[in-house]
Amino acid sequence: MTNVTIRQRILASFLAMLVVLSGVAGVAYYGFVVTEREADMVENQTVPALSASLRMMAVWTEAHSLLRALALEETSTGRDQTLELIRRNRATLDGLIDEYEATLDTEADRRAFEALRNATDAYVATEEAILPRSGTDLRDAIRSQMEPQFTRIRAQLAETVAFNQKQATRSTQTIVSVVGMAEIGLLAGFVIALGLSVLCGYLLFRAVAVPLARLMAIVQLMRTGDFSERLALPARDEFGTLADGFNAMANELTTLIGHIQKSGIQVNTSITEIAATSKEQQATASEIAATTTEIGATAKEIAATSNELVRTMGEVSNVAEHAATLAGGGQTGLARMEATMRHVMEAAAAINSRLAVLSEKAGNINQMVTTITKVADQTNILSLNAAIEAEKAGQYGRGFAVVATEIRRLADQTAASTYDIEQMVKDIQSAVAAGVMGMDKFSEEVRRGMLDVQEVGGQLSQIIHQVQGLVPRFELANEGMQAQATGAEQISEALSQLSEAAQQTVESLQQSTAAIDELNQVSSGLRSSISRFRLRA
Amino acid sequence: MLFLSFRIGADRYVLDAAQVERVLPLLEAKAVPGLPPAVLGLLDYHGRAVPLIDVCLLATGRPTAGMMSSRVILVRYADEAGRTETLALCAEQATGTIERDPADFVATGVEAGTPAYLGPVAADEEGLVQWVRASALLTPELRAMLFQPAGAPP
């Protein structure tokens, strides 16, 4: 039931109504058809047949009376007139028989009609046979022959009339019953149609009104800015689709509003940053203006300094000439210094040769010490041997042993002294070697100093040369300085213009700060108006 | 009793002065092939060939240093058979004599593992001195090699 769409429901309701109405209409139509047929039959067959049979009965009564009148007629004129009437009456009868034959429909009717016609034919034949007679003869003949036939025909006619009457009654009853049935059918159809339309209407109403009410409620909720609710309909009909679309739209709106909220916050942050940046720029521009002013002042100072430098350069030029003169004096002094150094070197060489002699003497002392050491050693051996011999001599060698010991002590002292001398000589030798090395180093230094002095002399002559060459360059520098002073003044002017521009920048930045403040207010408004939307968490 | 002192490495040793024939400066010995390394060769002493033993090499495996204080000590003693043998020993710091009573020397107590020529020890202000027995310096084989009986020369 939940998957049936509203369209299908409406179609089904109309279809059901249509089916019921069609049934009612069919029943009514059938009733009308049956009624019409019966009425037609009454009109075309039963009523004419009844009429014809009744008229035939009248004609037969006429024929009977005419025949009796003929029998009572005396005159031939009257007789002829009556005969004429009989004949005319017979023609009427024939016409009625034909008329009746046209209304024949059932087999029973036809059999009755055949019997009637046969009886009529038999009567006509009998009548033709008795007609020439007259008077009593005729009356007898009528009585004996014609009467039974009359009776029979009349009975036959009465039967026919009864038959037709019965048929008419039957048709009328059929019509009445059909009409009654049609009435009942129509009534029942109306009742069913009414019930069905109420049921369908209720179902349709429920299928439309309930979801519509929920939709209205959600729409009412959303109008207040609450996007946290979603529509959940169990039925998968058009409202289900609508709810899906609505939910999708709500989701999209939620996303959009979320984006807008975020964007609003970001815009706010950005505006705050921009405002801060603008203020910083303003401060920077102010600083630039101040700095530019300072630079202008500095440029002016530079110009003044340049002018001073021009004056100073003139002084420097004089000083340089003086320096060249002094350098010339220094050069001659250096030449004298070089000669002195040469003397020092010669003296150092003499000291070195003396030191060599000293070293040689020390070597001689060493040789002597070695000799003394050897003597002391020999003395030690001698004293040892003497002591041993004295020990071997026993009592007699006692005094000698003392002497030997004393000798050995002296020899040991000698050895110790020679050891000391040896050490001293070694010290002297090392000192002499160090002196020689120091003197060598000294003379090397002196030689190098002499070279340096020569180099300094050369450099001094170069200095003199270059100082002399400086004078024209000083003039060039002077001109350059003057140009620099002019340039600095121009820079100062340009900087004052720059300062004005910076001031203007500050003013325009103040304006942009005001604009940013307005923007900030607008952004706050936007944020507050978007913040009333409640979103799904 | 007088003893002649000398050193092997850092330690002091003494020889009986009565056995010392003469103290001589360090001399070059004539090398004799085929002898053990401790026997440096033969010395000429008043026309007599005396075998020279390096005590330092014998005791420590290191040759005597060629210093002025290193001396050759000529010893004469009687062997077990009563024959007099003359032997030259070279030793370091052989420059002094010590006067001691032989009773001051006492046995070390470790003679069992030491060479036969090391005798008892005595203590003085510089530490211990050990008595070296000249007669025990040569092993019997060496003695047989160095002092052949008379009449053997070719």
C-alpha cells in the first residue's frame, strides 16, 4: 500500500467508480431494451391482432345478421341489396384475415389462425351454396348448416381473442418486472457508488492531507531558520519523492548555510586582519614619511658635508705635498740606517768567530778532563790492588792498607771533580753553540731588516711619486664632491616630494580604514543574520 | 776480612779479596770459537792465557757495559782437586772494597734453585750484599773444557 502513488490511487478510484457506474448503466440499458422489445411486441403484434380479432368478431356477427336478413327479405331488390352487403362484408373479412396474418408470431397463434381460415373458407363455400335459395328453404339451410359453423367460428375467434389478451397481459407483466428490476439495480448501483466514492475520497484525503500537514510543519520550522529536522515519510509516493527532494534541498541549504557561516567567520577574520594590516600600513606610511623627512635632512647634511669635504680636500692636498717632502727626508734616513745595519752584521760575524775559538778551547779542556779521569781511574785500580796486597800481607800491610784507602778516596774525589768540570765544560759548549746560533739568527734578522729597509726606501720613493701624482686627482675629487653636493640637494628636494606622497598615502589609508570599519559592520550583520539558522550537528 | 765489591745490574756482590790476584782495566780478550757466550775469550796476563768470564752475561744474559768503572778482576783459587786455577772475571762498578766479618754473612734459604756460585748475604747501610764464590763459577764441563790436564796440547 505504501508504494502506491497518489496518481495510481486517483486512477484506481475513478476506475472503480467507472466500473460501478458502467454496471448500473448496463443494467438500466438491459431493462430498457427488454421493455422496448416487449412494448414493440405489444404495439406491433398483440394489439393489432387483438383489434383484428375483435373486428372479425363484429364482422362475423354482421355476416350472421345479414344472412338472417336475407332469409327474411321478400323483395328481390332488398335481396340484391342484402347480397351486396354480404359480399362487401366478406371483403372486409378477407382484409381483416390478411391483417391478422401479418401479426402472427408464435406457432400456436399460427395454428389457431389456420383453423380459423379453414373454418371461414368452409363457411364461405357453404354460404355460396345456400345463397341462391330463398324463404323457408334458406332459413332451414341457415339453421341446419350455417349455425354450427357460426358457433364454431365464434368459438375459434373467442379463443384467438383470449390468446391475444393473455399475450398482452404477459408482455405488460414482463415490462413491469423489468422496470422494477431496473429500479432496484439503479438504487443498488447508486448506493455502491456513493459508498465507494466516500471510501476513495477518504483514502485520497488521508494520502494527501497527512504528508501535506507534515510538509507544512517542516516548512514552518524551516521558516524560523531551523534546518536540523528532516522529513521522513513511510510511503514511497509523490510525497515520498517530494520529501526526498525537500530533504536534499534542506541538506544543500544546510551545507550552503554552513559554508556561509564559515565564510562569514572567515570574512570577519580577514576583515580584522585587513584592518590590522591597514593600520600597520598607515603606521608604516607615517614612518616612511618621517623617515623620508629624516633622509631629506640627512641629504642636506650630506650636501653640507660635501662642501666641507671640498674644503678639507684642499687642506689634504697641502698635507700630501708636505708628506711627500717628509717621505724624501725619511728616504735619506733609511739609507743611513742601512749602512748602520751593515756595520752591525760585520760585528756579528766577528762575534761568531770569537765564539768558535771559545768552543775550541772548551774542547781542549774536555780532553784534559778525560786525561785526568783516566789518571783517577788508574789511581783507583792501583789503590784497590794495593789494598788487596796489604790484606794479603796481613799484619804487616795494615799501614799500607790505610794509605791505599786514602789514595782511593783522593782518586774518587778527583773523579767527582773532573765530573763537575766535564759538566761545566759541557754547559759552556752548549752556551757557546746557543750563542752561535743566536748570532746567526741575529745576523739573519739584520740582513732581513736591511732588505726591509731597502724595500721601505723603494716604497717611500713610490709614495713620493704617487703623492706628487695625487694633486691632479684631488682636483678631480673636488669637482666630484661639488657635483655630489648638488646631487644631494636634488635628492633632498625629491625626498620632500616623496614625503608629501607618503602623507597622501597615510590619508588614503585612513579612508580605507574607515571603509574597512564599515565592511566590518556589514560582516557582523551578515554573521548575526546567518547565525539564527540552526543546523544539524 | 776484606772483600772486593762489584755490581750485577743494580745489586751488589762481593768477592773474597784473598782470592783476588789483581784488578785491571777493561781489556780486549782474544776470542776463542766454540766456547759458550759467557766465556768472552782468553786474556794475556804476564805471558799466561787466562779465560775471561763475563759475570754480568752469566747472571743476567746482558753483556757488561763498556764503562770506565767496569773492570777485569783476576782471581786465583784452589779447586776441589786442590789445583790452583786463575780466572779473569769482568764486572761492573768494581771500584771499592768492604771490610766485613765472614760471620755477618748468613744463608739466604733459597740456595736450592739458585746457581752454585751465589753464597750467603750480609746487610749494611746500602742494603744486602751477596758473596760470590769464585771457585763455583765454572761448571765441571766448562772447567774440563778450559783447564785441560798438562801434556794434552798437540
